[in-house]
Amino acid sequence: MALVFFVVYSTTDKSLDPWVSRESNNPCIMDSFYDSHDLWHLGASFGLMILAMVVNTMSKPCRECYLVYLANAKKAVAKEKERFSSKAPAPEQAVSDV
């Protein structure tokens, strides 16, 4: 698709000298300001933005998976707190050992 766009709507002839090529440029397409190459850059920038948004969206877990993760994390934290508190010495013992 890009090859067809650049071949059919070519704005310049790169084999010519710059001053000759500039004279043979295609007319502007949109609002008498943008040529086809400018529109190509606009389309490419929108495509890259949408690609970044899709990658960002796909990298996030779904809501259900996130809620399951939070529930499991809360259970794991509670288990570790319980395990840590059962191993910790009583405050009186810790002070008397010093």
C-alpha cells in the first residue's frame, strides 16, 4: 500500500537536480497547502499513535485478572504478617536481652 502511494502520488523526482525537481512538483491536495507526502506523514503519525495505544491497552491486565491479583496479594500479605508476628519475640524479652 505504501509503495503504491509513493509511486502513484510521488511529489518529486529524486533523480533530477533540486531546482528542476522543484518545478515539477505535484500541486497541493488539501487546502492548497498539503501535498500527498504531507498527508502520508499525517497518516503515519496517526497510525503510530494508534499502535502505541493498542500496545498500552494490551499490556494492562483485564479488570477481573487485576481483582484476582489483588485478592491473592492481600492473602499473601496477611499470611506473611501472621508468620512474622509468630516468630517475633515478645517485647519484654527483646528489651531484657539487651
